[in-house]
Amino acid sequence: MANAVMPVAQVTLSQSVSSTELLQTTSSARVRRTVTPLSSFGQAARPTVAGFFADNEFRSSLKMTRSTQRQAHHRLQVNAVQKAEYIWMDGHEGMKGIHFNEMRSKTKVIQNDIPPGSLDFPDWSFDGSSTGQAEGRFSDCILKPVFTCPDPIRGDPHVFVLCEVLNPDGTPHETNTRHLIKSVLSQDILDEDTLFGFEQEYTMFNKAGKVYGWPESGFPHPQGPFYCGVGLEAVYGRSLVEAHLDACIKAGLKISGINAEVMPGQWEFQIGPAGPLEVGDHVMIARWLLHRLGEDFGITVTFEPKPMEGDWNGAGAHTNYSTKSMRKDGGMKAIEAAIEKLSKRHGEHIQQYGLGNERRLTGKHETANINTFKSGVADRGASIRIPLPVSLAGKGYLEDRRPAANVDPYVVARMLIETTLKN
């Protein structure tokens, strides 16, 4: 619901961690003692590794047993290597049911640290027959690193490595939509400096398969009090949302905001402004983080376009889009020309804008009917909305409200460029 096209502040990755409690079992009772982290002594604290101490320097008053000495030594050995989480998409979003997503990942141990931001990480492979991307008789698929950033969960020096999927002969796999953007980025397109803001809506479910926060039987109050709400009666799942926001910031993603959505248990985060490749890379890492943190909170996240039938809003991925021509004085003419071109290829966009989108685009709940193309100023029931501030300024951007929450962000960026600038 919120606009994702706004400046993004630069954020520095914090490496500090909280104090670690050491538990020692005795025959009579369990005694709890607290260790002061290295950061308290003016040094950078190392990230916590599960099962080990957060620091390898302790106050002189703390008497270390042989066991704790061994654990501290083990921790030093663990931190001597880098964990690289290789992340990719299997291309089956929306095909596996409401409680499954397309994100996959596995961890590679790197003996010599490679800094985040570098693409010097080695190619890797995976069993494509287990992800629906290959047949068992010739199942290897290649992971090609294309974007890296700090790992905010494991901490420094660990990293996320987003990958494109390649066939064994090095050609792009059919599920690899990212590489298609490169084919449209000719010099004339680069000169237009296209920018995107992606508004990712999602719905939370609990372990019992019900929308998170909803009563065990029946339904919550009708929609109205929940959008951008505050308070226990109006907002469900904020702890995960805040943890996800912090993780995205620490990873260096261009996340520009969050808000509770119209349906209770539904939220949104915004990525952008960013270029056509960058917006997709940051959205996919942010999606992975949402699923991964959901494991810790006991929450399943879905991008299903219509997770609850009835008088409830669906989940979309409204995409804000602009070119240099749209952003300069008199840019409204370029915006109107783009809308005219989009109207002529409405059907082609709808086919690529997410599985199950027909259950969301009904003409109700702030959507246009899937079979109708219309645009308007400040109209959230339009296919393409011109925000009121844009209309008043006579320049800026347009909002494509058609994409479903489970849409491929690389596909949206490519199709908007192709339709408005290539045709």
C-alpha cells in the first residue's frame, strides 16, 4: 500500500551481540552466570555461534573450567571459516500450495574469507531432480553467484550468495528469469535510468495452518481497523516484521519501509528505489530472510494472491516505475505515453503477473478486474495508478497495481521496460 519510491539511508552493519549466559549444572541446582562481551572492553564483539561462547575473553573473576576452555577453543576454530549461504529460486512459486515457496539454499564453507559485495565466490552445483529443475538421470544444475551481501543472522564474516541457475553446459536454466533482463538493457535503456519500487505484501500463518493471530474458530473483526494499525487487538506478528526489517537493513538491502496491511495477519515491506536487476536481487534476498526468520518465530509466510476467500483483501506486489523522462519537468507526457502502451499489452502482462492472480483481481478490494485495463489519478481500483503528488507535480512515476504477491520481480521489471521503452 505504501510507496516504495523514496530515498534510502545508508546503514552500517552492526557486529555487536548481547551477553551470553553460561549454564553450569551442579548436583543441587543450576547456576546461571553472565559473561561480559568483548564490546564492553571497547573491542568489536564476534557473532554468536550456536552452542559456543559469544566471546573468547572473560573477566578475571570468572573461573573457566576445562569444559569451557575446550568450548572456547572450539569456537575459535568455527569462526576461522566463512559460511556462505547460496540462495536460488526453483521457479515454482505458486505451484506447490499455499504453505510452500520457491526459495532454496544451502551452506558452503569458505576457508579464506571473501568480502560481501564480491562475486569471487566459486560456482557450485545442486541436485536439480530434487527441486523440479532437472531429471534424475542428469540432475546437476549450476549455481552462478550474481549478488552477495552480509549475512545478518550469522553475522560477520558470513555472507549471502544469491545465484542464477545454469544448465550443465553453462546456458541459463529455463527457471532463470534474471538473465533475461540483461537482453533488454541496451544503451538507450540504460540512458533512461529506470527505477523500481516493489511493494511486497505477504500473509502470516501459524503452525496449525490458520492466519496468524486469528481466533481458533470463526473470524476476526471485519477489515478496517487493521491497516497501519497499532495495538494487540489490531496487529498480529509485529515481532517477526521488526526482526525482518532489522535483518534487511543489516544486509544492506534497499528496504524503504514496512506497514500492516488491510487484512489482519497481512503485512508489506517495500524495496527501492533500485534498478531493474538490483530490485529483483534485493526482493529475493528479503523474501528468503522472511521465510528463514519465520522458522524462528513459528510463522509460515505465504505470497499467495488470495489466501482467504471472502471479504478479505488479497496480497499484491504493486510496482512503482519511472524513467528519466518521467522524472524530469513535463514528465507527465512520458507517463501518459507509457500507460497507453501498457493498455495495449494488458493480457501479456497478466499472464506473467503471478499464479492465482485471477482470484485477487476481481474489481473489489482495491483492484481492477483482471479483464479490464484502466488508469486513474489516486485510484486504487485502477490497473495503473498515478499518485496524486505525481499528478500535482506533473512528473514522477506510475504504479502498476496488477502484479500478485507471488510474482517474479525480474519478470515485472523486464516487461515494464519492454512495453514502455522497447515498443
